[in-house]
Amino acid sequence: ICFTQEQEDLVVKSWEVMKKNSADLALKFFLKIFEIAPSAQNLFSFLRDSKVPLEQNPKLKPHAVNVFVMTCESAVQLRKAGKVTVRESNLKRLGSVHFKSGVVDEHFEVVKFALLETIKEAVAQTWSPEMKNAWGVAYDQLAAAIKAEMKASS
Ligand code: HEM
């Protein structure tokens, strides 16, 4: 896969701007996911077992930020290596956690849609088809790598 320096910059620089507002961004991202797929709430143990309202749940932010940060890292790796190699939290664990939580392929599409919509609203005037494509490609490659590990752990 060919990912250019311009595409990497579109992803990394827009995240630099958005991350100042990451708590708000995280909540909007989750609300969009659950608007499209309400039953996806049941996948998350910290939502299932919680009595606090969604918007006050402190565990919401880490997953959302993880998706943003790891998609950014994926963009950087795609440009450098042409493929995704998740370093920190290893891919095997990501695969087994998602598989055991009951996540299926369709959830990745919902999350992609919600991610792109959240970015579009957050960056407002700087949003462009090129930015949408760069985030989309970086996300797709990362999602494919996680899905492959989910199949391997099933
Ligand atoms: C957990 C990242 C997509 C649902 C996690 C964790 C990370 C992560 C880092 C914590 C893993 C651990 O405990 O070691 C990502 C990334 C994604 C992605 C980078 C996309 C590229 C999704 C999707 C869903 C999902 C599509 C389903 C809507 C979950 C659930 C957990 C989890 C249910 C376990 C939460 C819990 O009960 O503690 N994810 N995720 N993730 N993710 Fe994702």
C-alpha cells in the first residue's frame, strides 16, 4: 500500500489539533457509534456493569483516544513501512480482547463511520476529501490487522 507524506501529515496534524479537546471528542465519537448501533453498548464491560450515565463514564475516553492515536500511528507506519505493525499494545492481545468481547466485522464499519464524522465536525473548515481518505485508509489497515488477529484467536 502506498501512503504519502501528505496523507500522514493530514492525519497527524489534524489529531494534534483535536487532541486538546479529547474528552469532548471521545464522548461525541461514542454517542455516534451507539446512535448507529445501540446494541454495541453491551460489548463494553465498563458500560454494561456501570450505573453512571454514559456521558459521565470515566472509562469512555481511553477507548476513543486509543482508536484515534492508534489510527495516527497506523498512518505513520503505513508511510514508513507500507504496513501496520502495532508496537505498544500488541496485536495479538488486541485481537483476543476484541474477539472475546463479541466484536464482529460490522462493528469496525460503524466505528469507521463514526470516527470520520467526529473528525469532520471537529476540524470544521479544514475537512477535505483528502483528509477523509487519509484517515479512512489508515483506519482500514489497522482494522484489517486487528480483524486478522481476531480470526487467529477464534
Ligand atoms: C478494547 C483499540 C475497534 C470494542 C480495546 C482496547 C484497545 C482498543 C487498545 C483495550 C485492549 C486491552 O484491554 O488490552 C481499538 C482500536 C480499534 C478498535 C485501535 C479500531 C481500529 C473496536 C470496535 C469495537 C471495539 C470496532 C466495537 C464496537 C472494544 C471492546 C473492548 C475494546 C468491547 C473491551 C472493553 C472492555 O470491556 O473493557 N480496543 N478498538 N473496539 N474494544 Fe476496541
